[in-house]
Amino acid sequence: MDSTMKQDAIRPAEFPSGVKLSPGNGGLPKLQISCPQAEGEIYLHGAHLTSWKPAGARDVLWVSQKSMWESGKPIRGGVPICFPWFGPKKDDPSAPIHGFVRLREWRLDGVTTEQDAIVVALSLNGDDSTKRWWPHDFRARMRVAFGSRLIMSLEVENSGDAAFSFEEALHTYFGVADVRQIEIPALDGHDYIDKADRLAEKKQQGAVRISAETDRVYLNAVKPVEIRDPAMHRRIRVTKQNSNETVVWNPWVAKAKAMPDFGDDEWIGMICVEACNALSSSVQLAPSALHTMTAIVEQH
């Protein structure tokens, strides 16, 4: 069955002006958003945001030209949702990296206009297929507001009768002119786990600058972070709510060449700065409880 035929919660006739549901890359259904404040797009596959362009500006997000637009495979770039684990699953290396929700088609629950933004709501429930990887009952909701700011909220509900813990990230890929020229000052002084150096614990000295493969989980990093991109003459500000960690990632030369869905030289034009709860900050959720993590993106 065509993916668009399964969406019975909302019909295109109910969309606000400037919203269109259509086949995207690989035939995967996507919502195209256009309003005076911004343009953007989000795929039902993975509830995956792939574009946000504030009025008069170039795209703030980055997507690989080598991305595999296929059901069952992740989209490379934009904002993948990592849940219910971050990175490899600790007790099962055969499980999907970063969890399974970015590989599933989400249900489109609504598209509304709120103040100066168009808001898209999607959801995904746990079922027998997800219990193959993770034995818990859950409901995940993704809410994205496309406006002069980009507001992304991931809500997780424990719909079962037993408590569980999970990891999560909004794995945001930002477009930059040259990653070797950017800096991220706000993480100065923070402790971090260096995943590119055997999980060594280190302390950031000065602004973050990228000069090699970078894969870091900054601990207790709750304050806003700004990506300063002098070559593109812009600053990208990320403000978080209910996120205790900030991940910074760039694959650099060798890892980019090793990934089939990543162009050999594309590492130059991107940086990941992610709202995250992982490692010692994994979320404990009681039955019927809710947890919401939010990232707010602005560009200047």
C-alpha cells in the first residue's frame, strides 16, 4: 500500500495554506511547508526533518547528496531521531544504530497554524515489531514548529505497566561553509566523553574547533550553544530544554569515505550539534509518565 494511503488521521484538505503532502526522494511521503516566516520539509519516514529555511536565508540544515532514501534505512542529514538508545545498542550489536524510530514511518496527527509558525505533529507507538529490539510499550510524539525559529520537541510516554529507561537525541546536522573555520565557544570548560578516543574523559579548553574526527558527548551542557560560521556570515543558536548533554560530531576524512551514504568531501560542509540524553543522563520513565526534550534553533 502506498504510504500516503495509510494516513487516516488527517487529510490534505485539512492542511493550512502553504502545506503540501507529496512523494519525496525515493517516493517517501514528505510534508512541504511554506509560510511568510520560513520554508521547510519533513518526512513521515522517521519523522525526519530535512529542511528549514528562514525567510530570506539559505537552509540551516544539511542533507547528504548520497543519502539512501529507502524504507528501512535512515536518512543521512537533517534531524534524525535517536531513540531508545544512542549509538550502538550495548547488549546487541546487531540492533540498528541509534535505535529503530528513525527507520519507521510515523503517523501524521495534525498540521496547524500557531502564531507565526506552521506546526506538524507526528507519532509512533511501540508494537510487536519494535519489541523485537526493545521490550517496552511506548508512544513517541514529534512536534515541529516551522517559523522564524525552528522548535523541535520529542515527547516519550510510557504506555506500559513497568518503568523503563531510554536514551534520546535530536541528531541535528547543520550546514556550514567550512567546518574547519567554525567555532562553538559556549562549551568551553565542559567535561566530555571523547568517542573518537576510546571514550576518554576530557575537559574542553577554549571554544570547540574542528581539526580532526570529532565525536564528543559534552556532559551537563544545558545552556544555549552558538555555532559561529564566519565564512557563511551567520550564527546558529541552539537552546535546549530537558537535555543534559550536547553532542558535537563531524566524521572528517576517513570516516566520511567509509560511509556509503556520505559523500567523500561532504564533511567540510556540516557539523552536528545535538540535544541529547544518553550515558549517565539516560531518562527513567515510570508507567504513564511523560518526558519531553526540546531544541530551539535560531539563525542570525
